[in-house]
Amino acid sequence: MIAPPDLTDQQRVDTRRLRRIPWADTNKLSRFALQEGDLLIVRQGAVGRLALLGAEHATWFYSSSCIRIRPRGEDIVPAYLAFYLSYPPVQKELLSQVLPGTVSSINTAILSELLITVPPREQQQAIVATLLDIDAQIKIQRTIAERLETLKPAIFGEMVEETRPT
């Protein structure tokens, strides 16, 4: 079962801490079953964090602390919708609608009021391709930065050892 802590800032599902559901309970939870292309959005607590679900998540379930968005028809590309809902001005608009209380929350009524810009399908696909390319470059740059951070103390140590008197 996917719960809010499992949704990452990169619109992915972190599977390391997923809860397991007994097989006997799966039938009564069928309305919470997921499909490829569904989006999950946190509705309580860290409102607005979301994930686009892939084929590997089909038949998994989601927590009631999330809202499932299932794009229907050919009008909207699920990945485009995920990027759109993550776009800072849209996030700001969504968060401005958060229901007050001890734990901030949104509901399906709030989501249904959100205006969504839907360009032609080909343009949505081009937007998704471009943003995925940028995400790939960000991942590469983060990996390089992590390696350099690890390498930095080793290089310093080597250089200091060279200057020590023997």
C-alpha cells in the first residue's frame, strides 16, 4: 500500500517502506487498486506531493491519505498532468485552497475546481519529453556532485600527505 511518506519530491514512489496487505483483504480494497498512468496526490499533511504510477505499480493499493487521479480518454497525457500539478504556480494555487485544521488537507472537490491547461496531445508529449530530458541531466549532475563530494576529502588527504616532512 502506497502512503504519503512513500511519495518522493521527484514524483516517484519510494518502495523501501511500503506496507503489505494480507491477500485476504485485497478484494474488499479493490476500489483502492492502482493502474498504470494513475497519479497519487497527498491529501493530508504534506499536501500536494504527488507521484505518477508506472506499470510496476498496477494492482497495488493506495492509502486513504492520498487522492487517486485517473486521467481518462486521450485528451491528457498522465505524465503531462503530473508535471502540470507539480508546476510551482499550480502548486501555489492548490496549496492556497488547503482546508484549515490541525492537519492541512485537500479533497476531490478542491481538485475538481483546479483549472488545468491542456494543450494538444502532441504538445503535451513534447513538454513531457523535454522535462524528462532535463530530469535525466539533473540526475547525472547530482551523481557527479555526490562523487566529487566523496572525492574531495581523499584529494585533500593526498595533497596534505605530499607536503608533510618525512
